[in-house]
Amino acid sequence: MGEIQRPGALYQQVAAEIRSGISTGEYKPGSPLPSESQLIERYKVSRPTVRKAIAALRAEGLIEVIHGKGSYVRALPAPAVTIERTITRSGTTFRTGHHAWEQAETPAIYRTATTAITGPLLGLAEEEALFGVDRLLTDPATGTRALHTVLIPFATADQAEQLAEAPDTEPEQIYAILTAAGHKLTWHETVSARMPLPDERSTLDIPDATPILHTARVTHGTDQRPLILEELRASADRAQLGYRITAYSPRTLRPA
């Protein structure tokens, strides 16, 4: 192929041509791209233009640069692990879908406050006091990492003395404690994708230009009052979420 004729900045034109080659299979996952000199010759552009195009594709997550070897089309395998987002109960015992994951380090316990994001989920105004617990989890089979956070309002902890004394109680045990306190629990969960913050990228060992999956699960008690908020974050190229879906039949009131 000779000179490119696409609109836009020259490096964007080169990036678009390479991107097209990746999407059509000309450059297959895991295979090397042509060298800088070959791309310069192919597209009749300067070395800085080629380097800017490669940098743009790397930022998009389409290629990876291996020092001393060159640029390679990034392989996009299926996620290594499925995180089952289920909750089961047997008597007074609860199980979640990631109960078999291992804790990579001691949970971090701290005091924090609601924000413009977490406040509405918990039915609270901003700056309401919370206990926070962060856990770094690893899947023993694949090494996949996940960050799990539990936020417990002080009002919830006041109802269950165990939570005030030990906020780092495992979530399954928290459900049992809240049930013993008289709550009939239900859960609501939302899932979003976003780019990771710097500390999330390093902790979860996330490659460049890779988003994270972010779940927010609210445990509701009697009268649908929010009791706790759990957040789970994992790299989108390493994990996928699995759900069991059943038909829901809302209750209807019968006349007395």
C-alpha cells in the first residue's frame, strides 16, 4: 500500500490503517507488526509519525510494545475466571460466589464517609460516617486479582454490636448477623465499566488501556432500607461476571 489518503492528522491516518489491518486479520493477535522502517516505507511518512501512531494504538490497548523486540498485536483471550455473583443460603449460613477466593493480605479497616456516589446508594446524605473494609482477593486457580470493599454505616453497626467491634467480619457472616437482628434481606446490584485509577491499576496488575469491571451491591433489610454497600473491582481482561437469573413474582395483597 502506498501513501494513505484518510482525513485527519497524519499519525491518526497511519493508526487508522494499522487498526483496519488488525480488524481484518491482516495482523493477527500475538503477531508482530512491521518494523518502524517497514511502516515508514509502506506509508511514506516520518519516523515520529509512525511512533505517534504506535503510541495511540498502544493507548487503545490494541498493541503492546515489548522492549527489544518491537510492537505486537495484543492477544485478547477469554477472561481467565468467571466471578459468580450469587448469594445462597442454607439455614443461617450464607455463601457468595467468590467465597473460595483467597485473601492476599490482611483486610484494611478504616473510618470514612459517604460521597456523592455512595451516599445515594445507602440512602444517606454526604459525609455520613461509615466503617470501610478493603480486601485484596486472588483466585487460587488463575491468580486473578479483585478488590472487595465493604462500607457499613454507623447506623447499621449500632444495630449489630458485632459489626461495630469487628467491621472486617466476612460478608457472608454479616448477612447472618443482620438476619439474626430481624432483617429479611434482599440485594440490588449494578455493574459498570470504567478506566482504573492509578492505585487500582497497580494493585490489580492491569495492562495499559484496560478497563475494570465495577460492581456495587447494596444489601437491603426490613422496609427495603439499605444496610451495607459492597464494591468489587476486577480487570475486565481477566474476569467476567456470572449471574443466575430467575423469574420474579411480586407479592400481591389479598383483601382481608
